[in-house]
Amino acid sequence: MPELSRFYGIVIRMFSIDSDHPPRHIHIKYNEYQAVMEIDTLNIIEGSLPKKARILTREWAELHQEELSEMWDTQNFHKIAPLE
């Protein structure tokens, strides 16, 4: 699973899979927490994160939402700038 970004202890990854595997989503790891966030709605659809990590991840994903959608569709993975 390619790592897309890492910031404030949060690691963002996306599976290299068939793009027909809905919905578009990213995987988030923060310490012992793991979650899956839907790219289109930016909602957590699986797992959980502490509130601060959830807010930071959502902020980052909102900034890169279009890029994440394109990456999901093309499976052309690359690093994305961390949240600063």
C-alpha cells in the first residue's frame, strides 16, 4: 500500500487495487488507531481516530481532494505534500 503523505504522526496510504473497488478512500494510521476516509465525502467510513487527528486528516484531504480522486482513478501514486 503506497504511502501518500505523513504529518504530525499521521500516515496516509492508498491501496493499489482495481479502481472499481468503491467507494474511493484513503487509509489513515495514527499511533494505534486506524481508519478509512471516503475521498468524496471526507467522512470516516471505517475505524476511528482521535478528534485532533481526524480534523487534521480532513483538512489535509480537503486540500488534496481532487488529486486524491485522480490518483484513485488512475492508480498513478505519488507523494503529496504534508499538512504544515
